[in-house]
Amino acid sequence: MAMSINWYSAGATAFVLFLALALVGTMFLLIKLSNDDSDKYKDLKEMVETIFGTPAHLRTGNAASQDDANKEAAAQSAAAVEAFAEPCPACGETVTEQHRDCPSCGLRLL
């Protein structure tokens, strides 16, 4: 049995190849637009970076605001810790919130 090519299979193959090339071309266009340094395509750039998995804290341009936010969060968490003085569970020495380790026995405090 000889293999014959009919117009239907040739048309379907051409359509699939056209669709694949269109998708590849669209991907290249999106990548090119997302690498643009201007803010013209800022929303598109954020969408592409989100889709392709670039975490927000690793994106360029937000480093200064991220550092400020981290410093503020650290200051708030330090202020949230209330002062206390309790005996060490191992040796009974008085420890405070400022001690990471017991000053007399070296026990790691949580």
C-alpha cells in the first residue's frame, strides 16, 4: 500500500507548523519586550517575570525599597520582643531576651 498525501493532511500539517512558529515568535517578542529597560512595558515585564519564576525579591530596581523594608521589619520584630528575665532551664542562671546563649552554661536559648 503506497502512502499518499491528500490536501487535508497537508493543510493540517501546515496549520500546525504555522501555529508552532507563531507561538515561538510570540515568546521571543514577549522576552524582548520584557528586557526593555524603559517603563513602557512595565506591567508586561512583571507578568513575564512572574510567569517564568523570577521572585520579586530578586528583581532589579526594587533593591533599595527591599532593604528599607527589611530594616523596618527587623526593627519592628526587635521591638515586639518584650523584656523578660528568667532562670536558665539547665543551670538556673538569670537570662534575658538579649541572651542567645546562657552566659554560664552555654545552653542555646530559643
